[in-house]
Amino acid sequence: MEENNKKCKHHWIFMESICKRIPSDHYIEYTRTDLFFCEKCLEQKQIKKSSNQLYNTPKPDWYKE
């Protein structure tokens, strides 16, 4: 199967986003993990984003609750 994945011309399909907001003493950590799968070979991948924001600043544009 691994050999087939190397030859696959992936067609990625979005599955879901997992968003987390983790407060600490001085800032808020925002994380977002987007999950995808290839509809041809069923390989999965994740794209992660994170950012530390000070309190009283806007959350990142890419973060969705």
C-alpha cells in the first residue's frame, strides 16, 4: 500500500477542524488542526496552526470556534 501512495495523485478531501483555546497566565494559545484524506488511496494528513496571543488582542483569523 505504501508503494501505491507514492504513485497516487492525491485528491484531498477535508474531514474536520479541531480548534483549541488554552489560556495561561500571560497569553492564550490558539491551535487548529485540519484533517484531510485522499479519496483515492485513503492516506490521511494533518495541517496544524498555532499562535500565542496576549490577552485583549484579537484571536487569529484562521481560528474558528
